[in-house]
Amino acid sequence: MKVYNTLTRQKDEFVPVEKGRVKIYTCGPTVYWFAHIGNFRAYVFADTLRRVFEYLGYEVRHVMNITDVGHLTTDDDLGEDKLEAGARREGRTPEEIARFYEQAFFADAQKLNILRPQIVCRATEHIPDMIELIRRIEANGFAYRTSVGLIFDTGRYPDYWRLGRLNLEEQRAGARVAVDPERRNPSDFALWITNQPRHLMQWDSPWGRGFPGWHIECSAMSIKYLGEEFDIHTGGIDHIPIHHTNERAQNFAATGREVVRYWMHNAFLQLGEARMGKSEGNIMTVTELERQGYEPLAFRYLCLTAHYRMPLNFTIEALQGAQNGLRGLRELGLNARTWQEAAGDTEWLERAQREFRNAIEDDLNLPQAMAVVWSLVREGNRRQDRRAWKLLLDFDRVLGLRLGETVEGEQDIPAEVRALAEEREQARRARDWGRADRLRAEILSRGFVIEDTKEGWRLKRA
Ligand code: AMP
Ligand code: ZN
């Protein structure tokens, strides 16, 4: 397996810290608003990475944080906490905001068949771990006080620039908007903030009452759950110059080591010329995709058609193409229901398997893997051989397109029954049990039973 490592700027051979195991940390959502499909490109990438390792026989431990404090609206440690801004906007508490959007995030993630990381950890529930790590950083001489709070001294870490390939100019321009005269270096950043007395979420600490800077949560939680040396850290490329550069500096300051072996970053989902982003004002959500009649899984398919390190342009035409592609893959399964598993000539199947594996082992080359998938589909249709479908289902452990479920069940289910099932799901989520039960009865009267599984609802003929 080869992976492109942002730290070395090349494809490196993947060597796990522990044989047969992979430890992955993914920067999770800041839960102050709905995640957009640009964000979900990052989580589909991390999920596909996890699936690839599992497919290759590794045992994966995947950790993702939930940012529910400390992520400010600007990078100068002086902005407003996004959670608190969200709370003000909606007249609710930061906690209510955090829980609501966290739930919305996982509901969308499930629709995209993103497997839930084994460990999901909230920043607000790890304040003591952060304080402990900051203590170590301070004890090793990497911190000083200003009127903002406790500040990390990036000047003490000569390798600070490496992950982002930052030169001094970029460190000035990128990291700090207005140069704060109290800071020793323009790239220095807050570990613990004490100068925002109106901030609702505050904790006592050795540096006074306050709240953590954003970067420390990821250092503290990744080390807590994965140890002082782990394999892979993922995130979008926007995190390279500041968030991950600062995380790496904190890791080194606390432990004296290079904690993360491979840093992997996905390129942006773009809409028009610009990155999709809340501040760019050009966002699209999973719910909006559905409203326009597309399946969330069509978006997942779209993600698989571009290499994760290449920008991906989002257009409705591209999404429609992905939706058609998804149907084309399912069609093989529908066709295959009347086919036999032919005997003999396994060469073409073995070749497909080998090529698929080579593609995913080459830094997750999913577009290449999809080309293999399509030549398998064509060949399977030509030969009318059910083995092609079986192999495609095996590949789907990586693709995550739920090909098995959709073909074996839902294709025969009328659209209005599926719509009732969706409605019932919404009722359940709103805890409207009466309505959910009525919808279940309605579905039954049309000849279908609905079952709730870990992956969501499933319909069967009664
Ligand atoms: P945030 O909630 O802002 O911390 O972002 C969550 C994740 O989405 C991070 O890994 C970002 O790098 C990533 N991200 C944000 N916008 C995009 C985009 N347009 N395309 C791909 N990834 C993105
Ligand atoms: Zn992070």
C-alpha cells in the first residue's frame, strides 16, 4: 500500500506502527450548522480510506472528534466561537446547538453510507485531557502568557514550517491577520483563551478561567485514543497550513516526537470557480440533494470518480451522471438474478480483482478502481455470468454504494412505499411514535414490512 504523505510530499510505502493494524484520526465537524457536501467529500474520503484498509485485511481503529467549543470565526484567536455564534443565531444554548447539528451530521453521514468511526469524541468532554497536554507543553517551555491567554511559542519548534512548506511570509500572512504585538512570532497561537469573559462555555484551568483553542482538542484526543505514535491523520487541504501545522507543533512540544506518521489531505469540492464553503456562500447539503431528486449515494459515487487529491467540480450534470452510473451498477445485479455462475475461465475475474486491488493500493486511486469496476460490469453483461455480480459486491465493501441492499430488495419496491418509509424515518427521528406506527401500518397494508437495521430502514415483502 502506498499513500501520499503531505509531510514528505511524496507517495510513501505504508508501514503501520503495529503490524496488521491501522490507527486513523479524522478531524470531525464543527457542529454549529449543517455540514455541506464539501465537508462530506472529506468524510467520504476518510471512510473510503478506512474501507480500503479493512478490505486489505487490516484491523482499523478510526477516531473522529466533534468540535463543540473553541473553533473561532477567525484564525487570530480574537474571533467569536462558532458554537456561541450559532447559539446566538438560534436563541438556544451552545450545547443544544452542538447536539442538534451533531445528530444531523450523523443522519447525513448514514445516508452516504459513511461508517461511524469506532470512537467519536466531543471536545467539551475532554477538557481535562487538553489541560493535561497543555501542562506538558508548558513544562517543556513552549508556552507563554499574553492578555489573550496561554500562547504557543512556534519559534521554539524549528521544524514548524515543514507540513505546510511555509515560508516566513506565508506564516505572517496566512496565520495572523493583524500582528499582535504581544506575540513572539506571527504564527503563535492560543492554547487556552482567557480574555473572552462573555463566552458561555468556560472551565477553570491553571491559566485562569477560559476555554481551549481549537487545535489542542485534536492533539489531546488523538493522543488519548491512538497513542503517542499513530498511523494516519486526515482532513481537507485547508487544514494543512494552520490547524494541522499547529497540531503537529503541539504534539512535538508535549511528547518530543513526530506523533503522526502519514498526513493525508483531500482536495476541495468546488462549485463554480470557488471552493464550496459556508463563507463562500455556495453550499449544498445532503437534504437539498434529496429535495432535487438525487440519492445521497449518487454523491458518494461522484466522489469516487475523482482522485481525492484532485479538485472535484460539483455540477448537476456531474451528479446526474453519477446517479446514472449508480443505476448502471445496480442493473448488473438485476440482470444477474436470472443468470448462473458459469464454470471455468476465471482469468477475467482474477484480473479484475488484481487490478482493483492495485488501484486502491496506489494511494487510493478510486477513479482507476471505477474503471476496473466498469470493465467488469461490461464483461459480466456480455458473458451473462453471475460471478461478475458477486465480485462487484466484494468491491462494494470499498465503494460503499450499498449495491447488495438496493438490488436485492428495493428495486421491486414501489416509489410511494419507499416514500412512506422515508416519512416514517423522519417521524421516528422526531420521536413522533404515533405517526411512525401509523405509517408502518400503512406500509404493511401495501404489502411490505419495514425493518430497522444499523444501516437504516429496510423493506421486505410481507
Ligand atoms: P470544518 O467543519 O469547517 O472543520 O470542516 C470539516 C472538514 O471538511 C475539514 O476536513 C475540511 O477540510 C473539509 N472541507 C471543508 N470544505 C471543503 C470542501 N469544499 N471540499 C472538501 N473538503 C472540505
Ligand atoms: Zn482537527
